[in-house]
Amino acid sequence: MRLTALKALFKFAPAQLTVLTLFVYAAVFVGVIIYDEPSKVPKDTHGLDNDRAYDALSQITAAPHPYISHTNDVVRQYILSRLRPIAARQDYIHLSDDMTSNVTYVRNPGGYAVYFEGNNVLLKIDGNELSSKGVLFSCHFDSVSTAPGATDDGMAVATLLEMAEYLSWPSRRPRRTAVFFFNNGEEDGLNGAHAYFEHPWSNISLTFINLEGAASGGRPLVFRSTAYGPAQFLRSKYVKHPHASIVTSEAFSTGMIRSTTDYEIYAHGVKDGAVGLQGFDLAFYKNRAYYHTSRDSISGMGHDKAKKALWAMLETVRGSGLGLLNDDEPGTDASPSVYFDILGQVIVVFKQSSFYAFNIALLVLGPLVTLGLITCVVLASKKRSQAQPIPASHIEPKWRTLIKALLGWERFWVALLVAVLVHVGFVAAFLKVNPNIVHSHAYAVLATFLGASFLALVLPLQALHSVLPPIFVSQKLATMLSLYSFSWILLVASTILLSTSRYAFLYWATILNVSALLAVVLELVRAWRRGDPGNERGTCSFFNSYGEQEAFAEGAVTGQRQVRGVLYEAPERLYQDNEAIANGEDRANDTAGEVVETDPTEITPLIHQHRRQTEAGSEYITVDVPDDVTITGKPVEEFGWWIGQALLLVPPVAVLLFQVELLLLNAIMHTLPDGSPPSSVYLVLAVFSTLIFIPITPFAHKLPQKLNVIVAGMVILILAISWATFPFTQQWPFRVYFQQSVEISSANTGLTINTAGINYTAFPEVVRAETTVTGLPGYIDRYIVPDIPSARHTRVNCDPKSLRPDLITCSWETNLLPFPGGILSQIALAPSRWLDVHTTRLNETRALISVRGANTRGCRLYFDRPATFLYVHQATDAPDSRPSAQDPVPYEKMRMQGGYEMPDGGVREMRMWSRTWDRTFVVEVGWEQAARGSDEESQGLTGRAACEYAEYASALGGPGSGLIPAYEEVKEFLPLWALPSKLADGLAEVWTKFSV
């Protein structure tokens, strides 16, 4: 009895299957979600001080510190104050306070020129092997003007300060040289990384680790890796919780992720200079709703979560960095790689060539093994079929047998088609009803898609099993073989992409194929052992029709036929008649074999019964009309095998796919306010949710209907709530992009002067001051702008052709004007100039443009015609102010960084950044000679000169800081479910027209 009860636990039955299914999928979902969060800080941090790093983070993120703010200088001085004592400890540690590296280059994409005066900070720890090339550890210490930058990039700065402390002790001196690079100006276009290649130490390193933040908190992810060489060190024993996926790397390559980091500059290198480095990006990516807003702060993450996130980055950098610094392999192997982590516990790293070879082996050997086992099952089934005689009347034509055979193999593909159609409808419905709901209720939407995927796959398989059960094999075997075929097709696609494009984001198809193959092998071995592929109606064979299978199931009793309650004697002549029929003899009129019912006896039933004869030749009595009765055999019960198959199919596949789904969901669900199409999020959910439940299809027909009802109820309830809920909340806010533009008048001489005192309410030189806010249409124009006081009583222009794709920009005139700031005592005594622009024509195609902005170090030039020559004069080579004494600079003197040269068509914009305040930029501009008589020949060069401002009272106020009242107004009157962010480098741009 006990053995029977124990055996029942392993029976392939609805109750047991339901328990296993719920347990496995719950474990997968809960496990992935738990391991997706940062782990606790351990007691033993192996020499790293997480509390000291956290104190540094608190210092760095006290306020926003963009490049054009005075708080940026404060953060820089703090970094120097931390590094100077470290450099003083040992003679092999060197500090570089770089105030000399300048760079000019053309940025692509964007097509604008940049002149940048760097003020980066570098620390070099010489390795024991000075002949070996070193490792670059990079971060940037500037933030945007609207965020304190706790994640972007304060965590990275704190991490590298702690790593510098860690490696500074003699016992930890590395084998190779370590260069710690704290660069400035990353947020304004990766300027600091460009300046790195102008520094003498840029030739020291061959590998790099770049630390970034593209969101706020969570676990840092290996965004992308250049090659196998650096990626392999993520397997270090010191990296306890790796988090990486080749999917994100290739999302950058394909343009799905449009963000840029310093990684691109290091990997590219400089033409005719430093070669591109091998390395990887380590970046935060979750909670992007806080990105570049005031919530990118310690308080925005939460005290405990900030410490955990900081430790996650520290641990990964220490583990992988020590490998790059000390391993025999320098990490320069440029072979393309495939990498992914499993539950944040282990990381798998392959060379793409090895992965490709493994796929090829699977593509060839998998089908061979499967076909071989199918052949064995067929032969065993045929042998069993021949051992059981069938009355000749049951033999069907082979064409009917073939048609019936095909009907058993379509059900997986039908279910897959239904799932596709259901998700097409779901995606369309979400896009129509509430497309942005995934921004604030992502996990609810995820649950909806998971539930819909389950129902879309399970219900068709159950319906087909009920209406049209498989004829020749069990539904489990038929569906499992179809699932293997599906995985083989995906593996073909994955292998082709590896071969042609070096894309490996379908790496999970390999795991799906291996799991499906192993499950099929188990099922075919089981069928081979039984000599029968199984059938839900009873005994089955590849070679018998359903009628013949019924004959097997019911059997034939030689010499007698039993009827319930009545005994009939069967004359031997009957079986002679059967032989005659088999030989083609006609004995239709011969009634000698007929059986006559005996007289009633004491055991004859009182209720009138019908006599029926089965195709197998046996007879039975029924109280029903014979046409209403179907006789079936009892299916062979299965114990244990299905459990092994389910565990092979579901956990490995579901874990990998749910990890990718959750990663992509967290990465892109908050990008909708940036203009990303909502369809991309819902398509990701549809595809991966379906794939997650694909492994359960061979067992779906055994799942109970009660489970379907519960799942359907959950889906309907969540749908109703999701479609009726406002998509933005205080926890997951809407992002509003702000910028103010102020045009001031120009004098006929080409000199623009704005004399402004402390009373900034009266500016006679202001032509137009305009506030612009950019965001999603339907929200900016409907909810945001009407609540801003300065927009209520003026004309608001909302342009669907926004400054950003898929967004709308609303603008209006305002009298809230920015104030540049400066030294208050000087302003009180003598009003300062806000923006000075001087222009001088040198010849037909050259001119000098002088630009100075008060209390800023960032200015721009916009040209109405392409400029093909740009040269920024330094104080030591500035030409004489007298026009007659000025000679154009030779074209050869225009030095652009290698690989970022002036394009043939020129540029229409130049951005200039100074390391000092109130810098006067003297730019020599050249353009192509226009055709004689054309309008451009007479016009010369026209355009706009502008300077950028980013300081405002509520975050950057203090001595010398500026004021941007228009930003303060927008910030104050936004609804609780919205946060402001910067649209461009400056929150306010003051500009004027020029003509030469």
C-alpha cells in the first residue's frame, strides 16, 4: 500500500503535473527577481572599505555639478584631496592634475565640431612588470545640471577612489600598471575621454574598465564588451555576483540602445595615435525614470539600496580588475565573445568561434540521434504489431493511415500560431488603450503577458487533445518532437547570425535546443523500451489505424464470446469464415456461422439490453443505443519519466529567458518619456513570455481546467486595472525636458553687448526670451503647460516636430530671464557684460569670431553655411587686434583628433569648452568659396553665437552662481508625477546673431 501511494506521487496525472509546474515556474520567477537585486554587503570585504566609499559618494553628490558650474570645481578639488595622500605614499604612484590637454574633433553622430580644454585627473600606480602594458580604470566626475549624479557617475568615482586606496599598499601592488582616470565633460559629449588621448599616459594601457550609470541604482551590468579577452575576467573568483548579457552589447551595436559612453572612445582609439583598447562598460541600468533628474541621488535610491549598489560595483571592479592586472593572460584577445550570467551566481563566457562550432555539432548530431531513436521505436512497434494478429476487416488503406498520422503532429504549431495571434491583439490593445502603463506598472504588464502566453499555448493543446487525440503516438511525444524541431529552427537562425553578422543574442536558442533534445531522447527511449510510442486511448502502433488499435485494446476471445449475463457458444465455423474472407472467398450468404441467442436463464438481466459486436470480434451488452457507445482501451500509465523531461525542459530555459526578459524590461520600460516607441517594450514581453512557456507544451494536455480559469481571471483583472490606471506616478515619474532660449540684440558693427545689472527684470537688449518644455504628446500640452503660470496668459506654440524624435516641444515667451552670476561685488560696482561677440573678416573665405560669456565656460557657434576650417587661437598665438595685421592661419595648422577629422561637407556648429571662467574664445572660421554671383558670395558668413548656463538657485545657488527663474518656475509647478530634466548642455542659452 505504501509503495502504491509513493508510486502515485510520480504518476503523469493532472494533480501531480500542476504541483510541479507551479513549483518550478514560481521558483524561476521568484529566483530571478531576487537575484536581480543587489546582494547585502558582506562582513568581510577583502580589504575594500564600502563605508569610506559611501562617504565619498555623499561628498560628490551633494549637488548637481555639470562642467559649466562652480560645484564642478568643488568636486574636482575633493578628488584631488583624496588622491594626493595616496600618491605621496609610494614613489611608484604618480598623480597628474592635467590642465594642459586640449582637443579639437568632430563628433559623429551629430556632425558638430568640439574644442575642449580638459581638466582631467589621473593617478598611475606602476606595476611590478614595467614592460607590461597597463589597465585603464575610467569614470567621469561631472553630472548633468538637473541631477546630483549619485549613479551617473558618483558611484563610479567613489569606486575608483576606493580601488586606488586598495592598490596603493605595497602588498597589493599589481603586476601591470593601473591608470585611474577621472574625466570631466562626459555629459557634454564624451569630451574628457577624447582629451585622454592627448595625455602622455594614454599609451600605457591596452585594456580598460569604464564605469557608468545610465539609470539610478540597482545592480551594475556589463553593458558591452569589446571582445573575449576582457570579458573572461568576469569569471574571477572575486566577482561573486556577475551580471552580464551579450544581448545588451548587441542592442548598442544594432542601435536599439541609443545611449553613448566613454567606452566608444576607448574602443575606437585615435587614428595614427593610440590604438583602440580592449575592455568593457560596467553601468547601472535600472530605474531609468530617475535618470538625469533630482531622484538620481542617495535619497532617491534609499540609504540601504545605495550602499548595496555601491558594493555591487566595487566587488565587480575589484574582481575583474585584479584579473586584468595580475593574470598571465593580459586580456587583449580580440576574439568576439558570447557571455551571460546565471542567476547572478556564475557567468558563462565563450569565444564565438567555439560557440559556433558547438551549434554546428548540435545541428548535425541532434537530428541524427533523434532519427536513430525514432527508427528504433518504429521497428520495436512494428515487431509488436506483427505479434498481435488483427482481423482482416480492420486493415485500412495506407493513404488513410498516412492522413490520420499527419493529424497528430500539427498541434504544437497550431498552439504557437494562436499565441502569436493573441499577442498581436494584446500589443495592439495596449498601444491603443494605455501605451505608457508599462512605465509605472511594468510587473503588472509582465504578469499579464505571462498569463496570456500560458493560456494561448495550453488551451489549444488541450482542445485538440480532447477533440482530435493523436492517432499513432502520445500527444506528449508528438508535441515534444515538434518542440525540438522548433528549437532546431531557432538554432539555425542563431548559427547563421553568428556566422554572418557575429550577433550572439540568440545564445539561449542553444540551451533550448539541448534541453529539447535531451527530453526527446528520454521520451523515445521510453517508447523503445515499451515497443510502443503510446496513445491516450490505449495501445498504439505506428502501423495500425485507430480501429485496429481498438481491436488491440478490446481483444478477441477464441472459441467463445462473452455477453454480460449471457453465455454464447461460438461454433468453430466462424473462424473458418474469417480465414475465407482473408483469402478473398465470398461467404456472404452462408449463415452457418450465425449465433442464435440462447433461452433466458436465471441470470438473464431484467432490463432490455442491446447486443453489440466490436471490430475486434468480441461482443458485449449495453443498455444504450450501440451508436452512442465508444469502446476505448485503458492508456498505459506513466511514472517518473515525465518529471525528468519537465526538469530538463523548463528550469534551464525559463531561467535564461526570464533573465533576458527582465533585463530588457528594466532597461527600456522607462525610456518611453524619452520618445522610445512603446511597441518595442510590448514586443519584447510578447516574444519572451511566449518562449518561457514553450517548454510546458508537451505536458499541457494534462493540466487541469481549474488552473486555466485561475490564470484567465488574473489576466482579466490585471488588464482591467492596467488599462484604467494613469501611467505616471510619483514613484515612477514622467520626464519633462527644459531649456530656455534668450536672444539679445546685435549692433550693426558686429559687436553684441548686453549691459545687465542685478535688476534682471529689465533688459532693453533682449529681443526674445522663450521657455521650452519637451515631452510626450498628450501630456506636455494637456497636463504640463497649462499649469505653468507664465504660459497661461500668452500664446503657446506646440510643435510636433520636436527637438527630440517622437516628442513634442511647447514654447512660449516669458519675462523670467536668467542671470549669469559672477562676483557680486564687481556686479554691484560695474554691471558685467552678459555676452560679447566680435567678428572680423580676414579674406573672402576666412573670419575671426570672438565670443565671451559672463560667468560661464561653455559657448557655441552656429553657422548658416558649412564651415570647413576651424581653429581656436590660444593666448600665446592670438593675432593682433588690428585687421590689417591679421593673416589667416594655414590650413595645415587645423589639427583635428585622428579619426574625428573635418568631414568633406564641413560642419554647421562648433561647441567650445574652457577650463577657466569668462574665457574669450577666438575662433578662426573658414568656408568654401561660393560661385560667382551667388547669394552666398555676397553674404559671407552668418550665424549665431551663444553661451550656455546651468546654475540655478535651488540646487547650485551660492557665491558666484547664476539664476534661471524660468527653470525654477517649471520645477515648482510640475505635477507630482513629473520631474524636470535638461534638454541640452545648458539649461539656458543666451545668443545673438552675427554676420561677417
